Amino acid sequence: MLFDKLEKYSSRSAVISENSEVLTFFDLIKLAKQIGTKIKKRSLVFILTENCVESVAGYIAFVRSNCVVMLVSSQITSGEFDTLYQKYIPDFLWCNKKNSLKLSKKNFSSILYIGNFQLLESKKNFFFNMNENLMLLLSTSGSLGDPKCVKLSYKNITSNSLSIIDYLTIENIDRAITTLPMNYSYGLSIINTHLFAGASIILNKKTLIDKSFWKLFYDCEVNNFNGVPYTFEILKKIGISKIFSKNLKYITQAGGKMNTKRILEIEKECANNSTKFFIMYGQTEASPRMSYLEISKLLNKYESIGKPISGGQFWIENKKGNKINKNNEIGELIYSGDNVFMGYSNSYHDLNKKDEVHGVLKTGDLVKKDNEGFYFIVGRKKRFIKLYGDRVSLDYLENKLQSKNYNAACTGSDDKLVIFCEKKKTKKINKSKIAEVVNIIASRFKLIEIENLPKNQNKKISYIHLNKLINNE
């Protein structure tokens, strides 16, 4: 199991808090055991996650106690939480004391206080069976209270962690700092891999624009930096050189396609500082990572998602579900491996179901493969529209606009293309120039200038919010 052998790192630093408090693995395990004695094995536990010692200690405690854990954002509202509660009826809730005062007090009673967190036990004596292999429930989207979850097993998480540790060569001397929420699959993966390898995590809640983030970064001698495209856009504004301390070993980027110009800028800085740069591809359904590309070795492939991780396999299928063997033909990317999830859940009724996926994930991404076996995403299966009879990839249009330094998002429906562009400080955006970039006649799309593109919890563009803006006009 994932955290069964942490004792072997006993004297090493495991986590460092924002207050620079250092907990060894011995300390962390002791704290986890203290929490674990208060719960029944194979319980369903909700954690309202924060990037803090208590949150991580609770997570370890519940995993080691063979519980099923649902990670939920601490920003959840009372209404959203009540929806989740009614759908899943958890046995326990582990959360900040301040949060717990706002959330369904009638359903829980406090049984343990540690630091700023408390453990609450459900007042309902409600029992249901759960699949013996099930370990983790993560939301399929950035929605705080979305009851649809990805079901992940111990095997899923452990196999993916081992693959990542292998290709990033994570060692027990390594140190990462949290830049993403713990309930986001990529953020959790960074925590899982580092603790599994006996490495250290600096637990930070601040953003990159906060001076205290950088004080922690330098004082704690962080040697790897991880982010999504949005992270690197912020970094660009405050200065990419900030992350290149003498200790920096590698940078990873996942969570969606990054602006090509930004990729090349980061790689140039990495080359000047002897730092490796990995672009990774994944989905929550794959625990979450499926492939990687080390840019320094393959600069001519920087737009590729690379090749599968060890133990994983890619292939491409056409609309009929037949495998495509020819190079440069477009079809849906299919992945298989031990890290592929067990299926989806919408309530506790789904938690005892057998594995419904059997190790094969239809990614929904349209790709092509070159003659060297590298995969390139060309669009999303469901992100296409028919514009006056022509099939148009919305992702492709976005990439073209981003390559010309427009912060843009494309949405719409058949015969209705809408392009949102963040406003420029100096001048109004010229629609005719946008038309030239996307190679579509200006009269065939609507341009909306917006202060900031809305993001969901995972810092990805919220197309749901954009579509609401269109409907409200």
C-alpha cells in the first residue's frame, strides 16, 4: 500500500510548514497514528483539504487505516457540502475547525482536535459496502460540490507514483513546494510521489505573488518546481528567473497545453541553468499522469505529449473503434495501464461496484503519432463545432491565438463560434486581426473582450462560465 513503509525514512524531513516547522517521517507517522486510532477501518472519510500539516497527516492516517478518502476543497460552501453529504453519507469529516462550524453541525460530533483541525464523526449509523480495492475519490471537474467522482484504487495510485518517481528520479534528498491544491489530482500526485520516495514537501498556501512564498522557496532549498499553464503565466509576469536557484533540479508542467512561446522561454532558461524541464500529460482518471517529454533532449518535439510512462501503453482509434496504425492519422487517444481508474461514482451506491473500466481509458483527446512514436494532441473529441459546414477544432483555434500572444478561449455550438479575449492594456483588440490569426471570416464569429478569462478550481478555463456569459447577453 502507498504509505505502509514510511517508517524506513524515520529520521528524514517529511513536511515543512509555512511557519518553517519541520516534521520528520517519525513525527508525521506519530501524528497519523494519533488520528488513526479514532476511526474505524474501511470508513468513508471526507477531507476538506488545505496545504498544511494536519491535512497531509490526516490523509496518511486514513490511507494507512484502509479507509476510502474523498478529497474536497476547503472552499466548499455549506450548500455544496450538504449535497455531497447527502450523496455519500461519510462516516468521518477531517477539516479546519473554522470550516467545520459552517458545515452541517447537526450531522456530526467532534471527537478529536489536532492543531487547527478536528475529526468529526457522523451521527448517522449508516452502513454500506465499498469495493475492497477502492482508496480515493476525486472530483472529475473543478466544481467544488460536484458529486461525480473518479474512483481510484490503491494499485492505481501506487503504480502511477512508482512510474513518476522513476522517470523524474525523485530521491529522498528532493524537496517540492505546494503550488496547487491538494484535492487537485496533479497537486496530490506531487505529495504522493515525494512522500513515497522519502522526499520532503514544503506545505504552502500562498500564491506566487506573495513574498512569503519565495522566502519559503529559498530558505527550504526547494529543488523542483511544478505547475499548470496558469502557474507559469503568473511566473512570467513576476520573472521566470525567480525559480532558478542553485538547488533547482527540474521543472514539471501538466494540467493542459501550455503556450508554445512560454515552453520555449522556460526551456531556454532551463538550458542556461542546467535544469531539466518535463512536459507531462494526464487526466484524473489515470491517477493522473500518462506520459512525459523531457524537453532538453527533444527540443524539436516540444509540442508533443511525449510517450507513455513505464507500464503504460498508447494507441489511436478511429470513430468505429478500430486501431489506427498509420502515422499522422488523427483519432482518439486510448491509454491502458495499472493507473487507470475503476470507474465513476455519483453516490455511495457506486462505491461497491467492481472495476468497470478494466485498465483502458478512452481519453477523449484527438491525436496523431509521428514516425518516431511521439504523440501530438490536435484537439478534443467534444471540442469541435461545425461552422458553416466546416469542422472546426476549438482547441486548435485557441492554440493559434495563444501563439500570437492573445489570452483567448473559444466556445460555441454548431454555426456559432464565440471567441473571448482578455483585454489589452494599451489598445482595443482588432477583430480583423483575430480573423487573420484563426483564418475565419470576421462575420462568422463573435468576439467578446473580457477582463480576465474565468478559471475553475484547477486553474483551467471555465467554459461553463463562458457559456453562461453568452446566454446572458
